[in-house]
Amino acid sequence: MGGADEHLQSSGRGDSDGGAYQQLTLNLFLSEAEQIQSIDEAENVAHTSSAFSFAQNDIDHVLRLGGNTDRQRERVVAAFEKQKTTAEIAEILKTLYHGGNGLGSVSAWYAEDGIHLSHGKSVRYDRSAQVISWERAAERIGELLESGQFASNVELAEAAGYERSLLSEKLWHLYHDLSEDARKAGYLS
């Protein structure tokens, strides 16, 4: 046992010391350059499109049918008819699109930073949701209007009249909410 005849005698079988007495080094911290590179890579990944991004048809469907406001398309059309800026229309969209919708397999949540979209039944707290800014939504609605794909001909024709009826209704309620003294003083007359 342990004799020379019991050991394999061939060349090219590794180091002579067999790995004994070698010091292992473990580097727990990246260098400054490696840390900067890692941060840059992470930021670049955040700006690339998600594997779960939505087809333009799905986004258009949400813009046309989502929102939870009565006769919403007519109100959006009225804003475009007034030739408001994209930023002004984006602010209007924030008020018209509120809450959330489930449209087929797409869920939408309307938040301060834009429209959050996700596949499935929940989107409000989905950190991987695709977010469409209100400005981008306003631009896309403008494109859909130009191509005749946002609203029907009837909605286009009735948009201005509907807005006038909303205004007259608000004035009616305001007048009736005034006190008798305010009416006698001539407010709204």
C-alpha cells in the first residue's frame, strides 16, 4: 500500500503540486469602472422595448374605447377642433380617462404619468406594465383622427353641439345653485 507501483505514472496529468497551497482570491466588490458599466447597462435595458409590448391595434383600441367618461370621443374631438396644443390635449385626456378598463386580454389603468397597459386582469400595481405618456396618447389620437379611425362620422358631427349642451347644463345648475340674494344682485343676468 502506497508503493510506487500503485500510482499512475503518466505525463501531462496536471500540476506537480496538485493544487495544494494555492491561495484562492474572492473579489466581492466591483471596481469603479465595472460599477459604472453595470449601471449603464441596467439603464439601457430600461429604455428598450419590453418583450410584453403591445401591438399598435391594442393601444388604439384602448384609446378609442377606454376611459370611463360618457361620450368621451366627442369631448376629445372637441378639444382637437379647438386646435389646442398637444400638451393641452394631454391635460384634457388625464381628466377624461380615469380609473381602469379591461378590454379583452388587455387591462388599462389611467394614472398621472399616462396609460398603463398589461396583459391579464390586473394592471394598477403591475411594475412591468407598458406606460404610454399622455402626450404620446394625444399624438396618437391626432393620427387616428386624421386617418378617420378614432370616432364615427356622427360623433365628429355632434362633438361641438355636445360640448355646448354640457356648458349650458353647467350654467343652468350654477344659476339654480345661486342664492336669492345673488340672483337679486344680478349675477348671471
